[in-house]
Amino acid sequence: MPATLRAQARPIDWDALARESQTVLADYLRVNTTNPPGNELLGARFLKAILDREGIEAQILDTTEIGPNRANLYARLRGSGSKKAIALVHHIDVVPVNPSSWSVDAFSGPTKDGYIWGRGAIDMKGNGIAQLMAMIALKRSGVPLTRDIVFIGNSDEELGSTGAMIFVQRHPELLRDVEYLITEGADNVLDSTGKVMYFAVGVAEKRTFWQRLTVNGVPSHGSRPTKQNPVPKLVAALYKI
């Protein structure tokens, strides 16, 4: 941060913020948003209540066509607008739990062996709270922002990503000025102690890619392949794909 901006910012007690973040994450893990059925509306309300207390504009976006009690959350911390916005994106839903495989209640959020335990702590409520508290820290510090910070909690990521699709289709104006999305990222590299060395960048998302290839030629026996055999040609084409 440039010295001029540091001078304008209010100091942050980072130890206190870390403790607060741990409490907020534990509380978030106690909100059961297992998908199915989802119930992301409960998580969206939880997040919005925090944002409201901090004076950050936030709204719950309906996605009930997916099912009852489904919703996305959208919030924005305003900057000067001289640069395009950055969006911090996570999903509110979590995958189902097999209680017999857990040593703790998956929706109780206890701290054990130095870790906060709960379904979604990694995928991906932990990321969501890190994003939320970073946004709150910026708000509390009063540091002048050259760009808006957008915070998004999506529904139905675990089954079909329909919540994100509905968001984009129904509210494109909320994302029109966004230059970068910070989401789950790519693989995170750990050192020998388990500490995260860096948060890797993902530049693309894998999708299904269907192709039908037809190769013409003259078949031959495998023991005596010929140049006219279509199979090697097909293999060569698949290799290039």
C-alpha cells in the first residue's frame, strides 16, 4: 500500500480480526446448507446480517426456481471507481455428510487440534469468510479504494452451478464492471509443515467436450498394419485433441 494511503487508513488489530474471523467461520459452519436440498437462503441471511452491521450494502437474490429456500448473496463496498471492480466469490452450499465418518458434529464448528472443524470449512465456507473479513477490514480501515470490492455467495455449486448461471443471466448489470473474479483458485501448494505457500491461480474451467471423428481407410490385421489402416490415423487425431 502506498505511504499516502497508509496514512489515511485507520489501524487494524490483526490478532483481534483473526479471532473474530474464527468465530464467524464457526458460526457459518453451524448453518446447515447441505445440498441437496441446499437451504442457501439461511447462509445468505447469515452473511447479510454481518454485512448490514458493518454498513456494507448487501442484498439477497432469489433463486427459488432451483427449489425452496435457495438464494444468492451480493454485496458491494464502494471505491472511487477509477479502476474496475474485483469480485470475491464463494459458494454457500456444501456436500452431504456421513456422520459415522466424522469424529465431531459436522455442523457444530468446534476448534480441535488447532483447526476449526465442520462441513464446508475447506469447500468453501472458509474461503468465503476469509473474503468477507478482508472486505470488512477494508471498510473498517477507511482506506481509499480505487475500485469497488464485490462479495458474492452463490447457491447450488455442488450439483449444477445453477445459482451462478441464474446470477449472470438475471443480474448482468451487477457484474458489468468486474475485471477480476477471485474464487476457489487452483491447487494450493503446501510446505512440509502444511502451511500454505501460495494460493494458485486458475485461468480456466474444465467442461465436457464431445467430438465425433470419422476416419476413412482400409482395415488391416494388427500384426501387419498398413498406412491405409484408419486406426493409427484416429489415434493420431485423438492425440492432437
